[in-house]
Amino acid sequence: MKTFILSPNIDTFFDQELQEIAKLREIKGQESQTLAKINSLIPQVEAENDFIVLAKLFWEQAFVYQHLVMSHVNESINLKLMEESALNSHDIILKQNLTDLLGDDLRFLGRVYGYNRDYPQAYNFYQQALDFYQKQNNPRTLEINAFICANLIYQNKIDDGLALAKKTYAEFETCPLKQSDFYTWAVWKTGIYPRVIKALISQNQTFDSLEMKNILLNDQKLLMEEKFDFRFRLDEIDEVLNLLL
């Protein structure tokens, strides 16, 4: 049997490892290293029966596979792996009755179904996540609404999607998260219009491309002026700007 040498304070050790993984998976080009770190930690967490950390590790896996899909790397394979990771976390949360994690669980399921183009089912998960976060007055309601905008457009509810996008984008400016966690705030905010524009194009909708381009350029400027690594989002913005040419 393999023996793991762990920190005397196992909870602190796992928390530190999760924080490092969360930072590493946001660096483009570090996907293999991030997955290796996650996969090496999973057996240690399983040995300690720390189901909360285990569920979060599978979410981290899902994030990495999602980033690979966003980067158009073996999209069908990585989408399937993203789905498997999210479902692994989902199974743990249900079996262990980890009710505090239900909001994020529903959020990840919404992303999986959205990427699989099952927009009605994705919407159902997003709406449940939104209800969960609203009861907690959690700023993650903004992230969920940022997903719902494009989801509505994919379901041909164009006006509703655009109205929600405008409303949510404005609400980010008064969100306390801007001061407490700028990186997360910026990633959530600047994800709205790349998704909205791709949805509009997918549905063959006409729209003010100049207005959309200006929003993207402003978001691009915001991200480029900061010290953080926003490569995933900046590449996505570049991709969508090219669609508007």
C-alpha cells in the first residue's frame, strides 16, 4: 500500500494545495502541470475521506478541461472529460449530502450542458444555482446571470438575453467583489459579451457590431492594464473580435 507523507495539519495542507491549483489552472499553457498536480493529490484526499476537498478537486479538473475546450484543443475529448469531472463531483456531493456545495455543483452542471448545447437543461441548472446564491446574497449570482444571458439567446429569447446582459454588465460596477477579488470580478464581467456575441452569431441575429466591438475593446483594455494573467479571456475576446471583422 502506498504511504503518503502529509502535513500535520491536513486541512491546512489540502487548502493550500487547492489554492495553488486554482492559481495554476488560470495560467494558459500549464494545463498538463495542473492536471498532474490534481491527480497526485486525489489519492491523498481519498485516503483522508475529505469529501469536500475531493469534490473541489474534480471541479478544478473540470476547469482545466473547459480551458482546453475554449482553446480548441481536442474539443470533443476534453468536453467529455470536463463532463466526467463535473459528474464525479456531483456524485460525491449527493452521496455525502454536502449541501453547502450545491450552488457550485449546479453551476458546473449548467456549464457542462451548455457546452453540450442542451440549452434548456443548462438553463434549469443555472436557475437552480441562481436561487441558491440569491438566498445567500452571494455575488456569484452575477456570474450565473452572465451565463444565462447567452443561454437565453441560444433559446431564441433574444431580447431577454440582451436585456439581462446589459443589466448584469452594469451591476458588476457596483459589486463589492471588484474591491475584494478583482481577478474573479474581471473574469466574470468580461465573459458576458464574448458569449453573447457568439450566441447572436450562432442564431443568425443582426446586431450593432460597432457597439459590441467597443464593449470588447473596453474589456480588453481593462484586462491588459492589470498585473494578472487573463490570457484565456483575452484570447477569447480576440477570437470574437475577429468574428466581427
